[in-house]
Amino acid sequence: QVQLVESGGELVQPGGSLRLSCVASGFTFSNSVMLWYRQAPGKEREWVGTIGADGDLANYADSVKGRFTMSRDNGKNSFDLQMNNLKPEDTAVYFCRALSPDVWGQGTLVTVSS
């Protein structure tokens, strides 16, 4: 079964840090470009970042550049998003996505609030 499962979302104070994880199963993870998206309440889903299949290339949305860092471990089929200096506007459900095959996780909620 092709599947992505995110975890790590929780309530965090502004300025805090959080690490999200995405674990893949059912496909050859090391062959796939991976992405993070997020969807804030009442807003459209937006792209957060993309990392290449071997982890050497990464691109980020301007809104998170310098604060968020993606990483992947192809040996563990895992894909992480380290989020630092979190802001209330980072509050959203965060989704990971694989391109090959095209599959999405179910999302994990991050709430940034004091």
C-alpha cells in the first residue's frame, strides 16, 4: 500500500521550533522528489518546499526561507521539516507529498499561538 504518514504537529509558542516527520511506505522512496505543503484555515493549500530524490537540492517558499529546513533519510524512508522561529501565520495543516508516485499524506496540524 502506497502511503505517506506525517507526524509531529502540535501547539507551539511564537518563536519556537518544531520538527515534522513524514514516513513513506509502499514505493521506492529514494526515487521520488518530495514536497511539503501547508493549508491555513480558510486559505488555499500552498507549497512550502521541494527536495530532490537524493537530498542534494532543495527549494523553499519565500515565506519560510531561512526558517525551515527539509531533510530526508532514504535508508529510513523518512522526510523531515525542521521549523524554527515559528510565527502565528505558520499555523496550518502540513502535508507531505511524493511525486513518484503522486501521493499525499493525511496532514498534521501545527498551531503557533501564545
